[in-house]
Amino acid sequence: MFDFFNDITFANKELLWLLLAIPVITAWYIWKNKSYNASFKISTFSTFDGLEKSFKQYFRHSIIVLRMAAIFLLVIVLARPQSRSSWKDVKTEGIDIVMALDISGSMLAKDLKPTRIDAAKEVAIDFIDSRPNDRIGLVIFSGESFTQCPLTTDHAVIKNLFAGIHTGMIKDGTAIGNGLATAVSRVKDSNAKSKVVILLTDGVNNQGSIAPLTAAEIGKAFGVRVYTIGVGTMGKALAPVAMYPDGSYQYGYVDVDLDEKTLSEISSMTGGKYFRATDNSKLKDIYKEIDRLEKTIFEEKNFTNKAEHFLPFAISAALLLLLEFLLKNIVFRSVP
């Protein structure tokens, strides 16, 4: 019942100010009623002993109560209470996206903060949050590749998997072709309107059985658009050069070795785009641009239905006025 009143709006809500007339009329009635009282002196009240008050004395103010209630209801009628029901006919065509992430040892370089791989994971999670209607999968690669998560709409699962990703999970190296081919295989049979792979790497293909451009050809054949991201500063970067027995790394400045030519060709061949991320902010901007380029398709139709609810209030007001008329002219009729 209370939910009904929560949904009520008024077409002429400014007329609700007329309700202020009720306390004004009530105050005037009280003042006028006092002016009708007369006083007279008698020597004793014994004559009135034993007399009981009639019901008219108890209910003599009922007429004004009925009139105020009727005025209240009539103001509500004039304000036109309405309820609105609406619904949407929504058509969504999501995009299937597979993220292919390089987890080779060079991704521990600290030109992105705190490391390349940590920065890549953080920005990827933000990107996933911005795509609530898409199926997203995850492929990781270094010297070999495997699917960390198939396409899914359960984004909480894929974000949790990112937390466990680290270098050294699989054989070291940079098998860009294998990573791309695995990503393409996860999305190639999709019925989505758009099929996309986002491949992030910081190196040159030096492992694997599939050449990067061959994997790109496969992607093109299946209508997969590939966005490639090359990670690393220009020149030199502070990166691991040796590993200590306890598993920690010795860092030193090494040349950034990134095959931008191949990455650019992969994107160009498949209708995607190549980006270079030299710092954290640039990497975030890249994912924002990809987000703008690959928008989920929505078709939304809104339907709104208004229903008037003044009739019950009008009928109630009429009944109250009728009851007032009957009481005033039958029960409380004044005798001249």
C-alpha cells in the first residue's frame, strides 16, 4: 500500500498550496464558535443535576470536521494525483574481447610503476570494469601460451585471476605469435557483433611455433580485430639482469627491445590499431581509447504510461459533503 503512494506524483502540484486554507478556516471556526457563547447568572446549578449530555453535544463539531476533510480531498483532486509505469525494450549486442598479456621476465622492468606487469594488470582491471555488457577472456604468454580464463560475463572471476598472474608461471621468452593465436582461437567461433583481441607485450618474438604475422592472418580470416600495445620507455629501462638464489632480482639498465614494426603490422592487417605505452598514464589513455573505439551496441525503447487517480478522492469528497449536508439539515438543524 505504501509503495503505491511512493509512486504517486501530482500533475498540478502547485495547487497543493490550497491545503493551507484548512488551518485558516479551522482557526476562524474556533474563534467564531467562541463568540456565540453567552453568559448568564443563576443562583444554583441544582436544577441541572442528573442531566446527561446528548450525542449532539459530543458531535456538534463533526460538520466542520467533515467539511475540512472534503476540502482536503477536493484539493487533492484538483492537483491530479497520477502514477507512472514505464518499461524498456532493450537490445544489447555485446563485444567479445580476449586480453593477451605478456608475462615474460622483462615485464618486471620498472619504467612503469611499480613494474610493467603490475601496471598492465591494474589498468586491465579498470578496463574490464568499464565493459559490464561484454564477454571478456584472458590469455597469458611468455615462452608459451595458455588460456587463463575463457570468455565470460562473470567479470569478478576474471579480475580475481589477475591477482595470481606473475612472471615465471610458464617458460620464459616472448612467443607473441603463440599468444595471439591462442587468443584468436578463444574468440574466433563467437557470434558476437565484434570480436576483439588486445595484445600487450614489451618484447620481440623469440619463441613459439607460430609467427606473429601468421597468427594475425588467422585472426583476419575469422574477423578478429587486434589492438596491440607495446610497453616500455624509449631507450633504456631498469629491468632484471640476473636472479639471486632467493628468487629476488638484480636490476640494471638495459636497452628496450620492442618490435613495433611487427605489432603495427598485426593491427593494420586486422583492422585494429597499434599503441605505445611509455608510462602508466599513457597506458591508461590507451585503454580508454580502445574503450571508445569498441562500444557495445544498444537499442533502447522507452514506454511510459500515466494513470489518473483522482476519482477515488473525488467520490470520497462528494460522500463527505453529502454526509455534512444530511447532518446539518436533519440532525443538527437549527430552529429559528
